[in-house]
Amino acid sequence: MASRAYRGPNDRQLKTISNKTVGAALLPCTFVTEAETALAQATAFGPNLRLLLDREYYSTDYFDSTNPLLTAYASGDTGIAAVLEPGQTYQVAVAAATYTWGQEITVAAAGRGAGAASTNVVVGFARGSGAKSAGDLMDVEICMPYVKA
């Protein structure tokens, strides 16, 4: 299954989780944690970290101008989340800040990516730059998680 949030590489198959419900109204392109039966909003790095994808199987009018990457799931909906692997690039909702290309990204409030500070767990690198408002989407390349010195 393709996803609007997945940016590549295109020579690999994207692995997803699609049999769990979301526990609240959650936005696509935010980090979530996977439990046995549900997906919950992540606010920091932890086990079973995933990225919530959009609901491509929901039919919308051909002329609908609503961006599916900015349309929240309702609590109890079945969610689709990506299993994150190093080297994959996704559109990630970020916290309000000015970002630089290659900046280390961590998981922050509301499941958004944010610039990593000392002792944060880095989950990826910015593949864009500039001033971003809260919830703006930015390409982030996933890395092997590590603690920033």
C-alpha cells in the first residue's frame, strides 16, 4: 500500500500496522505508540514507535480540497501506522520552530517532531529547512535512534 506521507525510498515495500484503533482524535503524520489493540499518541521516544499515516481507503469527492494528511482520525477509527526503519523518509508534523537541513529530530508533544536537545532520543534528520508553524509537514529521514550528547 502506498501512502501520501511516505516519501521513499521507492525500491522498498512500506510495512504498516492496520488492525488497531486510535484511542483519540489523532492527526496523520504524528508519532504514535503501538499497543496490543490500539495506537496512542506518543509524546517522547519509547517502544513500538510508529508514524500514523493517512486513511487512503476513505473515499472523498474527487474535487474535495481537504488535505488527507491534515484530516484527523476520530477516536475508535482503525488507524494505519508505518513501522519505522532507518533510511526511510516520511512527512512528519513538526512543532513550531525554525529548522535546518540535517537537524536532529526527536518526538515531542502531540506526537510532533521537534529539534533534539541534549539527552533527547534522536529518531531522524530534517530533510527540509525554514520556519515552520505547529503542525506543518516536513520531510524527515528516519535513523537508528540514539541519545544526543
